Amino acid sequence: MNVLLTFDIEVWCNSWATLEQDFPTSFERYVFGRSEAGDFALPKTLDILDRHGLKGVFFVEPLFAARFGLESLATIVGLIQQAGQEVQLHLHPEWTDEARMPLLPNVTGKTAAPFVLQPRRADRTRGSWAKNAERGRSDAALSLPFRQLRLQ
Ligand SMILES: [Zn+2]
């Protein structure tokens, strides 16, 4: 049996109306899982995978960086890469109209539904999975159930 460990890494704020105010604490919460009981989220997950000799694929949502800059995105990607894990693309187009510079023409509101499934399905069948022959074979063998699982 083959098991794929995948993780969606994304930052959500409490409200689109208060992004500037909420982003710093939301970033800390979603990425570092800071709490009174300790830090969890991404670093804890990476540590657990490392302790058990496991590999995972981390689907990182990058569009928030179009609003808040690349530094936070680089922090996320750096943590994952330093841990020897794989980074792949995960898009939440709800961020598109929040970008400081327009990402798409004629986007003036939240348009999630048409975009959410298409990029995820496409991205999970390309990239380094297809470039690596061994992974390509396992990806091909698992591609249908994997896609179905991801789209639910
Ligand atoms: Zn997501």
C-alpha cells in the first residue's frame, strides 16, 4: 500500500475587511501554530516527519504574498525545503483581488469556484513528480485515487 502524506499550507485571516490588521497574527497562527501549549503547525509537522523518516508534499498557497510580500512566503518555503520535504503549488484565488498589483485582468471580487479545482488538479500532475522517474511511476499508479481524494 502506498500512502501519500500531503499538507496544505495557507494563511487565512479572520476577515477580508481587516487583512492588514489580521495578517501578522494569522501568519503566526497558521504557519507556526503558536499557542500557550507551544508551537505546532508547520515546524511541528516537519519535525514529526523527520523523526519518523517520512516524506511529505506541502502544497503551499502563495497568493497572499501578492498582498503582503515575498518574505513570509520565503519563510514557509524555506522551512519546508530545509527539512528536505517537497513544495508544490496550491492556489486560493480568493486572494487574487487582494493583490497590490493586479494578478488577473477584470478580477474585481472573490471568484473561487472556477479556479480552485483546475490549478490544483493540474499542478499535482506536473512538477517534480513527473520529472523524477521513480516518483513518476508511483504518481501514475496513484494518480486517479489521489486526484479524487484531493477534489473532495
Ligand atoms: Zn487551501
